[in-house]
Amino acid sequence: MAPQKLLLAVLLFATILEVRPDEKKPVEPVSPKPVKQPVEFSHKRHAELGLECGACHPMADGEQAGIPQTADCLNCHQSSDDSKPAFRALFEHAKAKKPIAWTRVYLLPYFVFFGHKGHQGAKDGCETCHGPVATRDLLSKERETSMKSCVECHKANQASISCTFCHELNQ
């Protein structure tokens, strides 16, 4: 075996041993409590207005969903009433030229390579992983992001469960 492949195999094995104990629990536990954000935002209200996910979460490269920033929000809300509590934090961020530090609801480990592009064909779209976002004012984590959960979904949908499908092994 070539030295590079042997080193890669040893590193992969060490990573698996390091990760395995945590695999019995979700990487991030499913949180029934909605996550409070630094700027008030209702997915339900925006969906009722007919906005699609991509209006605020563009996927320029088809892989990473964008997170809206102050300027993105101001595209629609520049003339909103800044005295209303719902808009106060947004306009404070705009005045300070400060990015919105959204609290992540879903976060995968660094060694997992996930692309939205490959998942867009899922039968329920965004709802498959993110739940019925269009009916929520505040979001909570509704699905585990553990390897077990992902593998079960891949099996159920006849998607690959090959290690290299989600984990790049420098091949």
C-alpha cells in the first residue's frame, strides 16, 4: 500500500474511532424549543406573502444555502416602520453597518460534505430536512443530523451510502 494511502487509512480509522462514541447521540440534539434570532423573522409570514426559500436563502453555487444579511432584508424592508418592535433590530444593524449574527439551527461537522443541490430532488423539498418551515414563526431543529439519520434517509430513498458520497477522502 502506498504511504499516502496508508496514512489516509490510519487518519480515517482514527477519525471513526474518535467520532463513534458520539454517533449514539445526534451531532446536535433535536431542539423542540424554537431558536430566538437577533432580528425578529417569521418564516410563516414571508411564506404567506408568497416568497420562496430561495428569495432569502439563495444558492449561488447550488450547494450552500445563503444566509440573508442586513442589506438583503432591506431590499424589501427599507421603508418599513423602524419604530415597530419587529423591525427595530434590523434597522439597528443597518445603522451600525453590522452583519446579522443569525443563530444556526442546523450545523454539520466539518468532515461532512453536504450539498443542497443534490438534495433538491427530494420528494418534500426543503421540508424533508427542515420541517414545515412555511408554517413556523420561529424555527427549531426538527431532524437529527447524525450519520445514522442520514444513512437511514439515503437507504429509504435509494441514495448512495458509500463513505465518499458524504466524506471526501482525497481520492
